[in-house]
Amino acid sequence: MAANISEETLKVSYEQLSDLEKEFEENEVEIIRHQVALNKPLYEKREKILSELPGFWPLVLEQAPPDVDQYIQPSDSAVLLSSLKNLTVSHFEIDNGGKGDPRSIAIRLEFNENEYFEDAVLEKKLWHRRAKSGWTGLVSEPVPIRWKKPGKDLTQGLLDLVVKVWEEDKKRGPGAAPITKAKDYTPAQKELKKKIETVSMGGVSFFGWFGFRGFPISEEESRAATAKDRENRRLRAEGKAVPDDEDDEEDEDEDEDDDPYGLEIFPDGDELAIAISEDLWPSAIKYFTSAQETGDMSDIDFEDGMDEDDEDEEEEEEEAKGGKEPPAKKRKA
Amino acid sequence: MAANISEETLKVSYEQLSDLEKEFEENEVEIIRHQVALNKPLYEKREKILSELPGFWPLVLEQAPPDVDQYIQPSDSAVLLSSLKNLTVSHFEIDNGGKGDPRSIAIRLEFNENEYFEDAVLEKKLWHRRAKSGWTGLVSEPVPIRWKKPGKDLTQGLLDLVVKVWEEDKKRGPGAAPITKAKDYTPAQKELKKKIETVSMGGVSFFGWFGFRGFPISEEESRAATAKDRENRRLRAEGKAVPDDEDDEEDEDEDEDDDPYGLEIFPDGDELAIAISEDLWPSAIKYFTSAQETGDMSDIDFEDGMDEDDEDEEEEEEEAKGGKEPPAKKRKA
């Protein structure tokens, strides 16, 4: 095997590769910024056309790719198909001409009057952050939903409890460290933990996604981590010594009881947000067209009569034969 | 269901959406062009660092995502792991300052001396083309490989035959329509068809990919189709009548015997090229790092001891816990 690389060679090159990855990442941010600006008028045009097609988004959701569809329970489908009026993704940190991170996104769902909740609009904002530890990704805040009756709460009380815990956290002040050890939990946290264990068994509602929080990384921590990371790269590029990082050691010294994701009701919340913003949203016309074609080709009710795997196979066959192009960025399973 | 959209409303909006898709596509081309230019110096920097790590690409291939890995047979692994020296992706239609299509790509593999073939370099070029029918995608030409002995031909003669048929096609002249009906096949085409049927059963070698041709769409057809498509969109946008298209009707009148993919030895050749250029190539450092970490974490030989699904699950768990970021653009299966 040619895979024998000496430890020494590795050490020299490994750090260079890691720093290079960061440079690629910075380019990617520039590219997203460019893409958002370039496509903005087209998305506005699309929204205008869609206002003539009230069933557009429900149809798109019926054809949603597995990375979205897997999170939609049958009870969610009922309200989404009958009441979802509009869906929009915005890059709220740059849309107003600002210089913010284009990877931060807001996903806004508009609803018609329905029997489940009072809200006409539910908007989930996710901020792209960098932790001191080097982790980067999306974090968020719970979005409360005003259920019409307790029996109509699709999350079975999970979302209300997450909001309650979040309110408690806010009261402790912005600088306070979150409580991440089960033995220190408040009564509301204990109740939440217990409910997560019972409700999760049957599959958490799509609406539980509005409760996703992710890692508690403040804007300040993120900005400081990004600045320090950039400075360290600059020093390494100039062949200078990089000062030891006390914070990093502190992080490695983590307590085993620590479980920052222990009270997360929708642990894949960031993944779902990315699937919506990078696949469902840009490829919506393709999913809609595909729903129309499915309807034309056969009288079978695909909704009930065919499972996802079958549909995937059909699509793949069509692609192999050079049929319609697959939605942008969509990968084979 | 809100999915009840009247046929009339649909007709009005459907064409607008379809035209809008093309505008998005044109933007996407601009974005790729921007991305290629922006990342070019970084890829050059990466190649320089990698020259110190001769085992880099074999390790990346060992960790290749399923959409690449599924095409690598055990016999391919042997030569790839022991002899692959370098892999590069270029956007050859624009790299020299031209205004060509940035979606056209060349994938170049460099090899050390090995017992299978004489070639030190194998380069597969794929051109992005638009057909009169509206189909768009990648087409290519066979790349011959000089096997050292017939017994060393990993494609079991498939590639040589594809090259032979391609040479015959070229002799008939650039304007000649390809022979796509089995009853009109030349002896070489008949032999190829027969070999495809016998060899495909056991799985075609990765090196069969060098024989991928795709649809026979010339540069002229592509350019004309693109110009006409743009003109028709302009007319529709101005509310003017679009002339009937005779070519389209001709295409719909296709003979059922026609099988333009009947002599394709690697029908997914375009998909594999895209998986390499949009995933393996940009995310190579991440796959390499992941191979290193896999090696560090355990003494188990992951190569033999763990199947892909298990690895995927591990990755997903890590992601859910907020570990390393997944490679860019990588989707969940």
C-alpha cells in the first residue's frame, strides 16, 4: 500500500492542510455571498409566480427528498399539506446590505387558518457560529407555537418545555454558562429530559424542529474564535510561533457528565435546516415539476402506494437513461 | 389537500417557472466560473503540499463516499492504492482564460509504474452539452489504456472495443449520425454489445469509466440548442409567439429500436465524474483527515472489518453530536 506516510511528514503537512481548509472555507463564504446576491431577483420573481399557485409548497413537500421527508410525521403532513401557504429562505445577516455571515439563514413558513395553531407565520433563524473548540455550525433559539388546544400540540408538550427552559436560561443572564449536567438540572429541565425520553420513541414531530437550539455559542465567542483562528493561521503562514491556547485545554478537560445535547428535542435541527435551504428551496421548481409528472404518468396514488426507495430507484433509472436532469446538488443515496 | 391546482392556472405559470429555472441555471454557471477562479490558487497550493504526501490520494480513495466507492472493484483497488500518484480536476474550457462552459471538466489521474498498464497519465475529458431535445449533461470520448498484457486488462476487453467502435464512428465523418439500432450494428458493435452483456454481470471495472461516451451531441448542436433556447425565452418574456420547433417533433418521433445507450460500457460515467469533481476533489482534505482519524481511533483494519453502512452511521452519530463538520455538499444517504 502506498498509504505509508511517515509520522514526521504528516506533522509538517497536516497543519498546512488544515489551514488551507480554512482558506477554502473563506472562499466558500464569498461564493455563497455572491450566489445570494445574484439569485435574489430570481427568487423574488419565483415568489411572484408562485402566488398564482397556492398548492405549490404542499406539492413540493409531498416530493421532498429523504433528508427532509424523514422528519415529517403523518400527523405533520396533514397540517402542512392543508395549510402551508408559503416557504421562504433568507440570508438575514446579509440581506439588508450587511457584511454578516451568508451561512446564517432564516426559514419562514406561512400558514392558512388551521385547527392546530394560531400562528400565521413561524420563522426559524439559525446563526452560523464558530466555537472556541474549533467546531463550526448552525445554532438557534426555540420558536414558540401557540397551539389552539393542548390536544392539538403536535410536539406533545416538548416545544413548550424547551421554550420554558430557554426562558429560564435567559433569566440567568447572557454570560451564564448553560446547565449541561443532569445532576444540576432545574425542575423544568428534568421534566423536559423525561418527556424527550418518552416522546422520542414514536418519532418527534417536524414542528419539534422549531425547538432546536444547538450548541450555546454566543456571537461574541464566535467572533473571538474566528479572529483568533485567522491570527494563528497568519502566524503559521509566516513561520512564527503560535501561542498556546489555554481555552483549548480547558475544553479537552471536559466532564464526562457533560451532555450539551442532552436537552435537545430535535438533534438533527441543523441538518434539516441545511436540507431545506440548500436542496428543497433552490430545487423547489424541480420537485414541483416532478410531482406534476408523477401525477401525469399514472393514476396510482403515489402518496400511499409507493415508498421512498421505489421512487428513488425510478429517478435513478430516469437519470441513467438521460432523462430530466436531477435537482442541483442532489446526490445518489 | 391544497394540492388542487386548476389546469388553467398551471398552464399559465408552468412555462414561466420552466424559463425561470433556466435563468437560475445561467446564474449557477456564473457562480461556478467565479468559484473556479477564486479557488484556483488554493488548489495549486494544495497540490504543492500534497507532493510531500505520496499516499494522500490512495488514502482519500479508501475513504471515498459511496457515490465514488461503489464503482471501484476489488481488482481496481489494488492498482489504485498501490499506484495512484496524483488526481486533479480542471475546468479546461475556462482555465486558459476562455469563456467556455465551466461545467466541462477534465479529470486527470497520474500513476506510478505498475504491472497493469503503460500509461503514466490517464485523462478523461467531459464536455457539458445541450441537446436539441432540451437534455443537458456531460458527454465524453473514450480514452484508450495501453494494457501490459491482455490478462492485465481490468475491463476484460470492453475498453478496447469501445475505442474500436469510436474509431469507426470517427471514420464515417463528423456529420454522420451514430448507429443506434441493434439491427444496423457493425461487427465491432455486435462484439461490444455481446461483451457488455457478459462482463457487466460481475461488475464493470472503474477503468471502464474511461470508455464512457454519453449522448452523441456535437459542440455545434449544443451551441445552436443553447442559442435557440435563450431566444425562445426572450420571446416568451416579451409576450411574443415562439415559432414551432420541427426538431422537437422529430425527436418525439423516435424509433423504439433506438437505444443510444446500448453500447455504453459505463452508463453512470457522468454521475461518477460529477461525484469526483464536486465531492471527492473539493473535500479531499476532509476525507484524508477522516482516514487519519479512523486510523488513530482504533487498531481495527477498517478496510476489511467494517462495511460502508457502518461507517456512515458512525459519521452521522459524530455529526449529530456536533463533531467535525461533514464534507461540503455531502448529503445523507
